[in-house]
Amino acid sequence: MTDELDAETIAFAHRMFDLARAGAAEELAGQLDAGLPVNLTNAKGDTLLILAAYHAHPETVAALLARGADPSRVNDRGQTALAAAVFRKDTRTVRALLDAGADPEHGSPSAVDTARFFDLPEMLAVLGRS
């Protein structure tokens, strides 16, 4: 038995990550409802949630969270969806992630560290760290 995926499966996975990046919430939700793992990660450890947060798609983030996406997952660089949303100054996504239990101190850099480094006082306020 081999652990390698075939080209068709890899292409499908890439397409799912592209949906997260593009904010195609409805199509991605349909794939998740059909059995796509909600915490699917790419070769860099990015989850669908991290990609949707980084690309500032709050509706996609909400759809992923509603289907059980783990807001505490970190990618291979230690980054979280919450830190990505803070970096993008996406208040709606930050609030959704906090409501889902994301920890502002988790990750490296954490969401709080990100807000401080990039001098984002409005994000510190949303994180409750003003």
C-alpha cells in the first residue's frame, strides 16, 4: 500500500484550497457536507480556515467554523487563522474566531503579537487587549 495520492486527488485538494482563498463559501460548504475533511491541510500546514481568514472571507470562515473547523490549528510556521485575520484587519473574522474559542495568545506570532508588531490598536481592542 502506498501513502502517495494520485494526481486527480491532489488536483481536487488544490481546488478546495483555492475555494477557501477565493471565499467560495457555498461551494466549499457543499464539499464539506459531502465529506471533505474540514481541517484539511496543505503542504505548508495551512488549513482551509487559515486560508479563508488570511484572504479576509468572513462568510467562508463562518461556514468552516459551523462545520467544526478547529480555530486553534497552526500551520508549519506557527501561524493561526486568528493571527491571519488580525494581520488583514478583518474585524468580522476576528470576532467569529474569538466566538469559536480561538485564543489570542496562541501561535507564533500570536494574534496579540501580530497586532502589536504591526501597530494595529483597533485589532488589539477587538482582541480585548487595548
